[in-house]
Amino acid sequence: MCHVLFEFAGFPIYSYWFFYGLGLSSSMLLAIWLAHRRGLDLRKVLLLSVAAVISAVVFARLAAVFFGTRFSDLLDLQKSGHVSFGGILGALIIIVLLVRPLKISITDVFDGSACAIPIAQGVQRIGCFFNGCCFGPVSTSFFSVRFPKVVNETGGQVIGTSCFMHHLKTGLVSPSDLYSLPVFPIQLIASLVCFAVGGICIWLFLRKRQRGRILGLYFVLYGALRFILQWYRPDYDKDSTVSGWNAGHSVCLLMLFVGFIILFSKNPMMKFSLSRKNAFAWMKRLPNN
């Protein structure tokens, strides 16, 4: 694990932000390639992808504030503070708002998004592992890892990693310790889950199966698997034991509910209209082709 991945021109490149950016950029390239396979206008897709990425970052950071991150830490690159659920919501909101003015098929865009989002999540979870955030519970298993203490070179204060700081806060380690207690690397398991879900969605997309329902499949698969993983994430605010039911479980259930609606509805993708009288014409549906 490495809090700072490398230095470029004297500036530290933090591992979390490196993989976060790599995940977003890789998902954009994947979305553009998939759009090309569906014959969509690549310039419009690029514009939509950039807007979706920006919206995802903003909503992910704001969601972090909602769940307890200090507002003053939003621009601190030494801190992570992203909530993936917020990022997903932000990306989908901007897609809904822009597909109509750009005259792009929302069916194809949502199908492509269902492929790109889990790939971005999978890459970003690797950044979580290197950064030492989103860690698992204390464990003595063979796969357990210890996250190092990070000290500010100028002031000498202990500033990370997140796992070490939480163990220090809860009295599990002392300031003189060099590493946290061994914890289960739940970040890497989450990364594998995201790649698996993304692979299934891409496979369906390329074979033109379940058109218009791939987003629903993503919601169901990711929601169910993330629901299980949530049980193995500790309560970061109180102690490092498994926290039990938390807000993440509720969001996963919501994803499952929406996903099943998309999967089993007769015509899952609705036609959105941005008129002055009715911002969203929910009852007008897209054709099946």
C-alpha cells in the first residue's frame, strides 16, 4: 500500500486520486467504444460522457458531506471522501437531463452506462486499497493486510492511512505503532465484484441481448453483491468491528427495487421530455427497437 503513488515535477500523486481518475477515464473510453458499436454520434456521446463524469464527481463528494465528511475537506487531495452511490446517482441524473436535447437514444445510453459504471468502480476500489480507506474488519485470516502509518514530513503529525487513523482513534493501536491491525482487504473483493458485473453487462451489450434492460441487471447484480459486502465493512465512526445494518444496505435495497422494475417491466426505458409545461413526460415510452 502506498498513500503517495509517485511524484511528478515535485508534486505528490496520491494513489487514491490516480486510480479514481483512471477509473473515470477508462469508463469514458469504454462508453465511447460501446457507442461506436451502436452507431451513435461519438461527439454527442463524448459531450454526454464528460458531463456525466463531472456530475458523478460532484455528487459523490456532496454525498460524502451528507454522510459525515467535513465540507472543508472537499478540496483536500489527501483525503478521499467519495460515496459511490452518490456518483452513480449524479451520472444518471445528468444523462436523463441531456439525452433529450442531444437526441440520443436513452436505451443505448443507459445500456452503455451499465457497462461503464462498474468498470470505473472496480478501478477506483484499487485506489481505495492503496489509500487504506474503505477497509474491512479486523481479521487474522491469511489474506489480511496491515496499512501503514503516514506522517506529515513538514509537521511530523500522523495523517494516515485511513485505516491506521481509525485504529488509532479507537485505541486499537498507539501513535508509536507503524502499522494498523490486520484487516480483511474488502476493497479488492469489491473491485473483483465490480469487474465481474461490468463484464457480464459488456457481454450482453456486445451480443445485443437484454437491450434496454442492462441497467436494471447492473442494479440487481451490484445491489445484491454490495448488500453482502456491506456486512463486512466496519463502523468507521465508532470502532472497527462489523457495524451491522447501515445506510449502504438501504441504498442497495433501493437499487434492487429499481433494477427489478427495469428488468421485468414490459417496456423499461421511458421517453423523457424537457418541455416547459412538463419537465419529465414519464408516460411517453421509447419504441422497442
